[in-house]
Amino acid sequence: MPELPFDPDAPQRWTPAAQERLLETMAVANAEPRVWYCPSPGRLCDGHPHPGYEYEHARSDQWPPSLREDWLAWVLLSGRGAGKTRAGAEWLRSMTRYTGRLCIVAPTASDLRDVMVEGESGILRVCEQSAGYIPHWEPSKKRLTFPNGAVVIGYTAEEPDRLRGRNDGAAWMDEPGHYENVDYVWQMLLYGLRAGRHPRIAITTTPTPSKWLKDIVADPDSRVTTVSTFANEANLPPAFIRQMRERFANTRQGRQELFGQILEDVEGALWSDALLADTRVAIAPPLGRIVVGVDPAGTSTNRSDVTGIVVCGLGVDGHLYVLADYSGRYTPLEWAQAVRDAYHDYNADLIVAETNYGGEMVTQNLRTNVGPFARVQPVNSRRGKFIRAEPVFGLFEQGRAHVVGRWEQLEDEMCSWVPGTGKSPDRLDALVHGAHSLIALDTSAAISVAHGHFRRDVSRPHGDNFRKLKAMVQGALR
């Protein structure tokens, strides 16, 4: 019997994991290919299973614009979990039939590998469902080579200059709304997008109110699709849907995080999403002092106000840092316990609590439940909310105050509160109490009106007031 060029019994000596992978590969090779873009009746089936296609496929909002049209960018704005990664991966796979050189751009190297390529909805997974069309993935080279010879190279926003020398016919950018250097990445990408008569770009992102994204959406060469998280509810865990509803229901951030809408500034509001984005930091520097600001609610029913509990710190650089938001609807015991958690979690040195509607009961509740050694400073806000909030806003405008990470409900309140209107901004009040305790802000500074918003003219500081503020910050750091 002639010797075989391979050992047919070799897989029996493989590890169980390797054997399982072999069986998966054979199953994929023998499986019927699944079509993503249904040819009949096309978009009209909206991805629902029907005769001939007994499985879920592309919803109408996951279809790209027709290649017969003259467009540059397909912008898919979606809520969390709406299926934008699957839509981007399927689009890229389909474009390898039309051009041999493509690229993908992710925020980081791990996002490139774990989301765009190897992820649950990434390129490798969607190609496995197209039997016989699985690309060869070389992680070290960030390169995918498809059976027809098309090559996809991966890049990250961390190294935008590497895009400069490309010559591609299609590109997929994932989450560019969250790149810190998106303008430069976009410029480098366009330099290399010059293969073929009609290069195309797919942009899949949860929106942010950045100027770049607003400009792309408004560009006549763009085609925009907006997708809600709930369009993909059938494929998401019920617990995730419930948490998203509880966290973002009826908030401005919910319009962005769940419905894929770009937030616009609220006329008359002090803060804006762009201002918070420009001053945001991921990590705070060493802090000299940390306080917990508290704005207690008078009752604890479903219709009660939220008890504002916000942790703030004063950095060694003299800047204000908003560290955490522990706010919620609590009973008196529950909010005291939440303050205790915030106080100990951040090793704070002071609790600043408004006592307008509780008096000594507020401070007694805190001392009883936080601990006998906790320092509690009662605050009775006699001045109007705007007069107290405006100098804190001034610090943000000067680039001297920052939100650390993301605190959606607090930021939603900051960007939607218009002085003199609406209900009391509980989270913002707690932030303001903490800020005034850390930095003795001068509330007598002049207030000017510009472009329909109350703003301090920070390009020309108010002489003595500015010097007082500087001296107070330096004094606090000693």
C-alpha cells in the first residue's frame, strides 16, 4: 500500500481544543453559506427569516447605500449593541469582491483584534458563515488575505501616519467618534484612498457631538443611517436592555447611547457636550484634597428628587477633578450609606452637605452612618444656583476643571440645565458644593451675556478676581 503524504491518525493525538477546532472548521466547510444581504425581497424583509433564508440576516438599517450612487462615506450612527460592528464587517467582506486593497481602522490595537477581526461580529466570524470564503489572518502583520487575493490591512488611531502610504479602494473605520485625533486620522486615511474610480468608506460609531462627526454627517458626499439599540433587541440579553433603559431612559445621553443621535447644545445651558469632551481626562493626577458633595432629597418616593452625591478632588496642578457620581433616589439611611461608600472609596477628607431642607438632621444622619471621625461641613445655599454654578463653569471654560472618565447622568444634567428654568439639578448642585469647598470661588465676578448663553469672558480675566482665585488655589495646595 503506497504511503500517504499525511498521517490520517494525527488528529487523534491533538489536544482536545485542537480537535474541537478541526471539527468546527469541517462543519463550516460543509455548511450551506448564509447570505447576509438578502437578494429577495432585499431590504423589504428587514432581516426576518423567510422561505429560502430561514435565519436572521441584514435589517434594512444595516444595508449600505447602493454602489451605483456617487458617495464617499456611509456613516452608520447607532446605539450600543445595535449591530453596527456586524454591519461594518459584512460590508467590508462584500467590498473585497470589488477591490483588492482595503484597510480597517480601530481606536486601539486590542480593538482591532478583539472587535473588528476576531470579535463575535468581526470579520472572521462573518466570513465563517460564508462557506469557502474565509480569509487568512496574520495577527503580527495585521493582515487578512481573502481567497480571491484581496488584502485587508489593519491600522489604529494610535499610529495614523502609517496610513499615509496606502493605496486603497475601500476602508472601514470603527468608532471614530471616540478617536482623540480623529481629524488627523481622517486626513491620513483620505491620502491613501485612491484605488479605483469610486473609493468608499464605512464609518460605524456611537455618535459624539464632535465637530468632525457633525461635518462628516453634513457632507453631501456622505450617506447617513441612524440605528437604535432596540432595533437589535432580539439579539441582546434582557438584562442589558433593562440596564440601558434604567440608566438612560428620558435623558439626553440616552438619545446618544441608545438612539444614535448626535446631541446638540441646549440653548441657554452653561455646559455643553463639546466643552466636557474637550476638558475630559481618563485619569486624575495626584490630588491634594478630596471631598464628597451632597444635595439631599426631602423624600424618597418614585417622584422624589435625586439625592446628589458627587466626589471631587483638587489636583496638585490646582485644577478641579470630578471623580465619581453616587447619586440616586434613596431613603435617608440609603443616601447616608451611599455617602459613606463614596467617602471611603475615595479616601475623602470632607463631606459638604446642603442643609437648606434638613438642617441638623442632615449632618446628624451623616455622622451617625458614615462614622464618628468623618468631617461634615454643612452648607446653606442662600445665593441663587446660577450665581454658585457660574464660577464652577468658568473653571471648565478655562480648562481648569475636568470630568474624569464618563458620568452620563451627571453630564446630562450639566448640559441640559438652563439657569432659572426647570427642576433643581441635584447632581450638579452636589458638584457645585464640592467645588466651592475645594476652591474658594469668587461669586461676585461680573456676568456677561454672549450668543444667547451666560458666559464669563475668560480670554480677559477679571483683574483682581482672577488674582484672588489664583491665590486661593495656591493657598489650598499648601
